Amino acid sequence: MVMTGDVELFSMPLSWEEIRRRAVAAAQENLDHEIRKTRGALISERPIAWDPFGRGITVDVGAPRGIYWKQSHFYLVDSAEQSDEAHRHVAEYHAYNPTTGVLILSVSDETRRALTHTRTVNVFRAEPVAMDLAVRWREALGEMDRGPRVADLFSSEPASIAPAADPSLNAEQARALGALTSPGGWFVWGPPGTGKTTVIARAVREAIARGQSVLLVSHTNAAVDTALAALPSDELAPGQVVRYSGSTTERVRADVREHPFFLSGKAAGIAMGLSERAGEIDSALAVNAEHADRARERELHAYLTGSEVGFDRLRHARDAESQLAKLDEVLTHIEELRDATVVTDREILALTQQASHFEGLETALEAIEAEARGLDAACKRLAAHRERQAQILDQIGPALAQARSSSDEVESRPGSRLPWVARERRRDIDEARLIVRDLTAARSTAEAEVRRADDMLAQIAQRLRRFDTRVAGIREEEAARDKLQERINEKKRLRQARINRVQALSHEAALLREAAGDAVSRLDEFRALRNTRLWQAMGEYDRLLTRIQNLDAEQAALTRAKENLDEEFRHTHRNLLAHAPGVATTLTALAFTPILRGRRFDVVIVDEAASAEPHTIVYAAAKADTTLAVVGDFLQNAPIAEGAPPKDIFEVAGITDRASAEAHPRCVALSLQYRFPTLVADAVNDFCYDGLLRSANDAPGRIVFLDISGTLERAGTSWACPETAAAAVELAAQIDGDVGFVTPYAAQAAAVERRAREAGVILEAGTSHRFQGREFGTVIVDLMQDDRPRWVAAADLAGSPHAVAAAKLLNVALTRAKNTLYVIGDWSFVRTHPSPGMRAIAALEGRDGFEVRQIAVESV
């Protein structure tokens, strides 16, 4: 299986890894196609030499601002090809050095082969906006990390399905519902009117009831909304199944858009009480905006503006009076401050005089301290002298006692008659007595010195005590002086503050004088106005402005509250998308919305899958963890693409007709249709469904072929026919009930819608792609077929891709009608053309309910 132009059919089984690789490759091919067709900007200053054997190419691009090379896309063109039709070859970003300004691009083997004979190339950077869709799909598919149910679609293993027990469904529908509620991956082939939508709605309801999360997704908004509208909303609570349509709800079907809670925004609003809370804020804003003060302000402003004096003159007068009053107030304050400053100066002088009495305290204290230091030194000297004398006394005492003992011992010796002995004894006695006398005298002297020192120390101590008293007195005087000085300093600070304030007020007074201008000279004029009604009105106006400022502040707070409520809503909405049990959205919204990109679901149902490119189906299918159902009709519109119609997901899996669908082990087919008459069923059975379709209603219905041969006109790349457009609008105006107009060409659909709008006719017009999945009571099909073979005339499922696309388009167009079908074309051409599609319509001739009505162009 390849999901690109070269499709290998029914390559089963396939692993998830291989499916993912091919899906990413398909997205990359789409991106490469967009790159090749997008007009780009030349980034190489001159042609660059091409090496067909190299792995890349180097371009000197410098360092331009605002270009993100890594996110850019590039293509190469042979410089020898100068036309806009030159072949473009994709190159990919490899590296960029901002220092050297060198960009390195890598090229594929395919590009190297295509440029084998090229000598030089030009390098272009593709316009990023034009490729946004393809780039985002490529990124989304690259993020896929698992798809547990996708590989089931490509499994060759037989699979059994237990039909759902639902008596309201036919057997095939019950089997299809069994597939949609069973584990695994399944195809459900449902031709138009066979009840695909009914089965999908039942499957969603059962998944929600079982507590499973479910994703309902399709290529178109119409298909999503058709399935969603079939849900029994009375059995659902707000937020259980939400419809997400991106930033706008314009393309959501009206009944779904108007449903009370299907839209994700409405469900989020219900969850947070948005309507009530926003209503309260809006009501408060309305009350604020309509406040009587605002009306009175406007009334007074008009009155004052329209007066003879005029608003500006009154404003000037009141402002001038206010300024002069303020000036008087400022000048008065200045004088008060100056008077207070004079008083303060006097107080400072008086306090300074008091402080002068304390002069000389430091000198007296220094003298006392110097004298004290002298006495202290004398005291120390006396103390040292006394100590020495006391030591002498301590020494004399023992010596004197010993001398007396020695004297007594000498005197006690017996006398001798020997003269020299007597003389010696006398001499010893005299010496002993002399020593005693000297020591006694020394002791007396030392004692006297000690007494004198004690007296002098006592005198010094007494003097020092008197010094302490004098010092304490001086300290008290110093404290009193310091208090006076602090009071003086405080007064000086107060004086300086007043001087500063006077300077500031003087500057303010100068400004007020300047602002007042000639107001002083016009005081009499202003005073005359003061006694008028205008003056009072201006005063009321000024008071109103103050109150309106409060109203404006309240209004700003309410506006902020509303902004906060909006932010809360956005948060609630994001949270709802992240956790809602059921989500219904388009494939594009699923892939491009970050919150949904990050979600997985128990059940994924892809409706109208044949109309979408296979790789987009794989992206949605990969999100299924338990059940995957790919629902659609491969015989209706194929994916839209340039050139040949691409393969749809059914064809990629090998399902191309009734036989292959019935043989596929994972495909359930529905055949009983309930929508259109049997005439229509027989026609599409003939050239599309190989007899598969059966009709629940045997009524043939009514098909009217309006034989009109109009003139087809080119409208750009499309076609239009004024005659058939006029006929369709005229016919629709005569029909009661809902009417749809289907045509192969967008230009014709637009012309019919325009004519209907101008004529006041309610008629919805579009191509088959727009109406797939839709139904109307009456349908007008304009084949845009004159007497020459046109697109729809080629309708043949066995023919070329162009013919297959025409057959599918015709199938969709014919099967939109529930009751009556009008077909516009050239009957003589239709009845004679050999294509299966034309033969199927021609075969209705002669059947009950079929009518050919000739319409002359002139009557139109």
C-alpha cells in the first residue's frame, strides 16, 4: 500500500510501522508537490555549479533577518530553463552557519537523477504561507507514535462480528453497529441512504454509555454535523459530546450551531456558568453606561457649550478662580511660615543666651582634672615614701632589739682591774649605746615621716573628694547645656524646613501666577459670572466629573472582570477539549489543534472516509485504542486533488467494488436504502452499485428530466450556463419545501445562488462535493450537458480516472433527493450516449414516475 500516486492495492497484511511510513511519505509527497508549484524567492545570487554525484548543494545566503532557514523549504531549477513552467526539484535543509552565511541543502537520489545533465542550478526558497496546510499535515503525521487498530484494516485474518441487539435496525445495520462497538478496526461501506448516520449515532451513544471516549471525525463539516444531529441530545448532558470547529462556527450546520450545548464553546460556557456571569457583568456595564450622571454630564456639557459665554470661557473663569484662590492660599501660607520663622529665630537667640552661661565648663573641668592628676601623682609619691619609711621601721625594730641586747650583754660583763681591759669594756659599752641611740633616733625619724606622709595623704584624699563633687556639678551643668543645645538645633532644623517650604511654595506661587495669566485683570468679569446660572452649572459639571471618574474606574474594573472571565472560558474550553468523552470535528481541526493532537480515544469513527486523502484517515485512525471504524462510500466523491483523482482509503485497502467489499474480512456493507425513490436506486444500481442497493420503500417516486439545450460559457477554470441557471431558479420558486441544486461546476452553483438570492428564492446550491452526506426533499441536478460530451457524460466506473470521477459525481448528485428529482440536460444527447451513467438515466424512459419535459430556451 502506497498512499501516493502509485498505489499498490490490497497489500495485506501491513504492520503499523509500514502504514505509518507510507502515510508520512504521502504527506511528504503532498508537501513536495506544494513546494514545486509555489512561486519562490531566488536565494542564489548567481547560478550554482551542479554536481550530480554530490550529496548536497551549498548556497551563500548571508545573514538576513527574519528568515528561519531550518523551517524553510527549497527547490532547484536548471538555470538553463527560464520559463515559469521550469521543472522544480525539491531540496531539503541540512545546515546553516550564521557566521559564514552558508546554507547547505541536501538532495534526493530522484533529484540527482532528474538533474543528471544539468550544469548549473538556481536555488529558490518557497513561500511558506502557501504551503502551510501541507507542512502542518506533514508535522502531524510525523508525531504519530502508535496506531494499534490501523493495521486491522489491512489484515487478511478472518474476523467475526456479533450483530448488535437493536430491533430498530435492519440486519446489516445491526452488524455494522456490532463492528462499531467491538474491538478492532473495521470498514463500513454504506451507499447513500442506507443508514450510516443512524448506525454512527447509535455507536457514539453506546460508547458514551459504556464510559468510553469517542472521536467522530470526517473530512467535511457537513458530514460531522449530519452524524452529530442524529444523536439523541435529550439523552446527553452538556460536555459529553462536543462539536469543535476551530476558530469559527460559520461552516457548522445551522441546527448544530443553534443546539444548546453541542458546540464546544457552548458546553464550556455552561460548565462555568458563562452566560449568567457574563450577563451580570454586561448588565452592570449597561447600568454604568446609562448612569444618570453620564446623561447629566452630557446635558450640562451641551448647555454650557451652547451658552453665549461658551464652555471654554466658563472653564477658564472657574479654573482661574480656583488658581487665584490657590495662589492666595499659598501666599498666606508663605507669610505664616515667615512669621513662624521670626518667632523661631527669637527662641534660638534666647536659648543661645542661656547656653552662654555655661561657657568655660570645659576649661574648669580640664583645670580640675589637671590638678587632680597632680595630686594623684603626689599621692603616689607620698605613698611610695611612706612605704619606704615603713620598711625602714620594719628593719630598725629587730636591729634596735639586737643592739639593746648587745648593750645589756656588754654592760653585764664583770669589771676588770686591768686598765686595758677596762678601757676596752668601756669602749664596747659606748659603742653599743651609740648604736642603740642611733637606731632609736632613726626609728623616731622614720615614724615621723610615716605620720607626715599619712597626714599629707589624708589631705590629698580630702582634696580629691572635693574634686569629685566639683566634677559632678560640672557634669550636671554640661547635661543642662546639651539639652539647651538640642533645643537650639531642633529650632534650627524647624527653621530650615520652613525656609525650604517657603521656597517650594514660592515656586508654586510663580507657576500659579503664570497659569492665571490675565485672570487677575479679569477678576471683576469672573465675579460677575459667579452669580449666574452658568457658574452654578459649571460647578455641578465639575462635581459630576469627579463622580464620572468613579464610574469610569468601576467600568474599567468590570471590563477587567470580563477579560478575566474570557480567560477562564478559554481555559475551561481547552480543558473540555482535553477531557470531553466525545469529540466531533474535522480531520483538519483534529490534526491542527494542539490539544486534540495530544489526545487518544477508545473509539474512533471516521465518516465519509472515501472523500479524504488516505494519509489523513490514517492520522485520525491512529488515535483509536480499542475500536476503529472507517465509514463511507467509495463510489461517491473521491478526495479532491489537482490532476487525476487520488485513491481513497477503501481503494488503498483493495476495496473497489461490490465483490471486493464483500470479500474483505474487515468490511461490512449496507444495502437497504431509505432515502430516495426506487427510480433513483435503480439508476445508480445500474452504473455504480452492481445491484447492491435495495429500497425499503417500493414507491417509484418522481424524476422529471428537463430537456434544455443551453450554452455553456467558460468562467475561469469552471463552466456556467445562464439558461439552465435561470430555469433552475424559476423551478425552485414553484416548489414548496426544501430544495437543493447540484451541479458539477462551482461557477454554475455560484451563478444559481446569486440568481436565487436576487429573486428572493430560498435555494441552496453547490457541487457534489459540497452536498455529499446531505439530503433534500427535492433536488435539481444540472448535468451541464448540452449536445457535446461534457464531464458528467463520461460517467463510467470501468473507465479512465476522469470517467470514474464523473460516475461518482453523478452518483452523489442523483442520490440527494428524498422525494422528487429534477434533472436538467440535453435529452437527445443523454439517451444516445454510450457511457454507463447516461445509459442508466436513459433506461428510466417509460418507467412510472419518469417524465421528460421539453423546455424551450426562449421561455426561460
